[in-house]
Amino acid sequence: MDAEAAKYIGAGLATLGMIGSALAVGNIFGNFLAGALRNPAAAAAQVGNLFVGAALAEALGILAFVLGVLMIFG
């Protein structure tokens, strides 16, 4: 396998990281909504945790994107 093919395979694997990040964010917000509907009184106290978890998952997606771009063009 030559180096050019390895770059594209690595960038494709980085794309899987971005897909995983999108699934994680959807899972975080979906589970928060389910929990908030079950116990609306406790939902307000968990909003901070919701946004911290979503931000961490999005940061991993952005990191995967940057690494994929660096693999192709770097």
C-alpha cells in the first residue's frame, strides 16, 4: 500500500469519529429529554451537565475533522 492510499484510509477513519460524535450528541439530548419528561422538577438542575456532555462530544467530532484534514493535506 502506498502512502497516498494510507492517507485516504486514515481520513476515512477520522470520518467515523465524526459520525460517532454526531450519534453521541443525539444520544445525550435524547436521553436528557426522556429524563426531563419523567421528572421535570430535576431537569433544570441537569441542564449544565447536558451542555458539558454535548460540548465534549462535539469537541471530539471537531478533533476528528481536524485530524482528517491534516491527514489529507498535511
